[in-house]
Amino acid sequence: MRILAIILLAVVLGIGIGAGTAASRVRLHPRKTAETPADASKADASHMPKVSLDEEAFDFGMQDVGKKGHHSFKVTNIGTAPLILEPGTSSCRCTVSEIQKKELAPDESTDVVVSWKPHLNDTAFQQTVTVNTNDPRQSEIQFTVKGQITQAVYAEPNEIAFGHLADSQERTAEVRILCNLPGKPLKVSDLQLSDTGRAKYFKVEQLPLADEELHKSKDAKSGVLLRVTVKPGLPHGQFEQTILMNTNVEAAPEVTVLVTVSVSSEVLVTGPDWTSENGVLSIGAVDGRQGAERKLMLVVEGPHYKEVTFKPTVIEPDFLKVSVGKPIQNDARQITLTPFTIQIPKRDTPTSHMGSEQGKLGKIVLETTHPQVHELQIRVRFAVEGEGKIKSAQQ
């Protein structure tokens, strides 16, 4: 029994001593572990790009509207890894940027060129351009350009809109050509019209500008007056004409003025199915059992609007019925509207006036009392279908 007890005691003590030895070995020789997060960030920070800027904003002072400007902003990489630059956005289409070198080694620099062309007149200009970077502390760079926009020479207004004119009308408008620069008075020369084929219908005169007209613009130092007249005879339609002129101001050697006008006859026809370009009323196929009717309007504008009357003198084919209604005058617009009705009565006999080999177009001529427009011609495209053709179509 004593021997057995000694053996058991030895086994217990042996195991305890072994476990204690193993634990001591762990404590004396600890296993190597990974770096802590703080240590890792220090290691990353030592190998990163870093943006440095000489300036972020540029004030260009005064600039003439429409003139281009540009400025170079210097970007330097003061980090220890390559710096990547990419174009970002701009606050206005008139502002763009150009990055001369998009990847910078440590201690390397490049220029970001910001260009602008303002389209504003006599107002403050401020726009920004963004450049994206791979610098984790500054992923975006914003460059700002600002200044005051002026115009050395400009037209006021820069467009003459004559609106709607009758072909026999003459109308005049004036535009001031102004200079904001002190010194010698403004002079314009070599006046030309862009549409030389229709230049004979436009008259442009240069006149002195009265002091009270000059002082309507607070910054104007000198100026001239242009008087533009549209003469009778322009063909019908919408037209643009640009007045080109040279000036004695170096900052603005050329100035343009746009002229727009829409011309029509003082006497015209309007209404459904009417095409003014070819003077045709298109009614199309008509059921002879029902007939058809179209109501048009005869329009008179201009100085003779009160006195013009209409009288049918030709009606082809003769079964057409036409009637002229009572005129309606609008003195505020100087216009008269006269209702005009064309009727195709019920017929059993088929007939074609479609302008084909089967029959020429119908025609109505209206005599007028207008001094320039003596008559109106209305051509009518239609066909009357008889009962037999109608039944065949229905089957």
C-alpha cells in the first residue's frame, strides 16, 4: 500500500511540474504578433502622396466680355508616393481646366491651367474648377477665378427684331453703339450686310449720338447711333441680316448687330387645309351625298386695312358656291378679318379636280380694292365621289 501511494504521489507531482514548466516557457518566449492599428497607420502615412498649392484663387481684375483669359495654378507633390491628378467638374461651361502632367513623383510639380471666356456684360465673374486627387487627406482641389466683366464696345440693343411686316411696309429702328473706354471718341466704319443678295432692302445710316442717349448707359464714354430701315419689296418669309462694322478701338475692332424680320403680304388667306406656299386649299375626296364646306379668313394688314373689300370674279368649276362675310376690324393691331366660305354642294355626278390628268384644280379669283394687291387666287383640290363608287368602297 505504501509503495502504491508513493507511485501515485510521484505521478501527480510529475504532471504538475511538467505543466508548470510549459507555462513558464510560454511566458519567457512570447509568440510574435502582428502590428497594432496605430503602428499600421504610421507605416501608411510615411508612404502617401500629399498635395501642396501655391494659390487656390486668382483675381484677374477687369476683362472685356467675350475675351479669353487663362491662369496657371501650381500643384506640388510633397508626399512620398506618386500623386494622381484627374479633371473634375467646373461651375460653368465658360471655364475649363488643363492638367499638364497627371502623375507627379514626390517633390515634382505641374501646372493646372484654368481658362475662361465670360459671356456676361458689366457684372462680377466668379467660377470654380475642381481637380480630383489620390491624396486621402485632400481628394479634391478647387481653383477659383474671379473678376469684373466689362465691354469695350457693344451694341444696345444687340438685336433689332422688326417682327411681322407686310411686303409693302417700311419700318425703321435705331441701335446705339457704345464705348466704355475713355480717350478718343468711338468711330465705326466699313458697314456691311451679311446677306448681300437682300442688302438692297436695308438702309443703314450712321448718326451722331445725343448726350442724353449716351448717358442712358452709366459707363459709356462715347458712341454713335445706327438707324436701320427695312424697305418694301422683301420676299415673303423670315429673314436674318447681320450688320458688320469696324471700330477704332483696339480691344473691340469689330461689332455686329443682328436684324430679324418676317415678311408677308398685306392681304393673305388663312384657315384649315390651306397651304400658303402654293396657294392651294386641299379638301380631298367628298361624298357627293353630303357635300363639303371650308371656312377661310381673308386678312388685311397695314395702312389700308379699313378700306379693302373683296369680290369673286372667277369660280371654276361653276357649281362651287362662295360667299364673303362681314369684315371684323381690330384698330389696335391695324388688321381686318373677313370670313370667306367655299362650299361643294351635294352632287350625284362624280368629278375630279385633284390636279391630275383626270381634272385640273378648281380656281377662285377674288378681286380686291387694295392699291398693291389687286387680286387673290385660291386653287381648290377636291374630288366628288358618286354613289356607285361609295357603295364599292363600303363593300
